Amino acid sequence: MSTDPHALFDAWLAEATASEPNDPQAMCLSTVAPDGRPSARMVLLKGHDEGFVFYTNLESRKAGDLFATQVAALTFHWKSLRRQVRIEGAVSRVSDAEGDAYFATRGRDSQLGAWASDQSQPLDRRETFDARFEAIKARFDGGPVPRPPHWSGFRVTPDRIELWQDRAHRLHERRLFTPDGQGGWTEGLLYP
């Protein structure tokens, strides 16, 4: 058994990419507001290094929670593999260079949508957003679409990673990894 949870995650993600019918990079991002109110939503993993990276509108509810508390939890669930990964840790913004590099890989309509959307804010009717999208499309017609200043990414640097594997009769295997304080990880098991 590997004691590097990042290597195990990469192996499981590779298997999920081969077996999951839709969005194997989908993860539930759980945040908490300063008043203690929890919130969860699905986002897509866009990078994995020492942390887990995703991108969003910096004026969204999720970003507000992240700026306020600087912690988050992530859950991956791969039903076809009967596995899940739970991650908890500190949150930091990605660098502008990372944000620019990822934004440049997005499809043009997704880039335009990042400019047109006031994510998480009330919308009076769909036609309002559609009109904004068309106006942004005209604004950048024929040219590149730069990353909006209100759009970037976050990295969740884990201080807890749990790999869960389904077993018969609900006798699951739960492996918990926590930092050992010396750049490595300590592994333990949890009761199912």
C-alpha cells in the first residue's frame, strides 16, 4: 500500500476517468459562511499538485465563504468504482499566472460567460443574462478574451485525506492520511 495519498488519488482518478460516464473530475465543494451556515455545490477539479485546484467567479457565494474562512472540504464520489475521496484543508488563491493559463484553455463561450455572469446574484429573467452574453460576445468579437479580474482559482491544500472503498455488507475500508509534520503523511484506518 502506498502511503502517499496524492499518488493514490491520481491512480483512483485515472481509473475513474476510464470508467465514469460523466465528469470524473466532479467534486462536491463544501464551504461555511462566517455565520456558520454550510453550503455545498459541485465544481470541477482543474489541477492537482500539493493541492486540489478549481476555478470560479471571485464574487460568488462560494468565493465569499472561502475568503472569509479560508477552509473547505471536497468530496469525490465515483459510483462506478464504488469509491469516494474526502479532503479537508486550507484554501488559497492560485497565482494570476495560473489563473491566466487555465482561463486561456477554456472554450470561447465559457470565457465570455465568465464576463457576462454575476454568479450567485439574483437574475430577474434569463433574457437579461442572454443579452449580457451577446453584448460581451460583440465586445470581444475577433479578439482574444482576457481573464476577467473577478475570475480566478483556489487551491485546497489538504490536512486530511480519506480514501473510502466500498466493501460487502457495509464493511467498508477507510484509509485516513494526515500530515506527519515532516513533509510526509501518517496513515491510519477508520471504522466503517
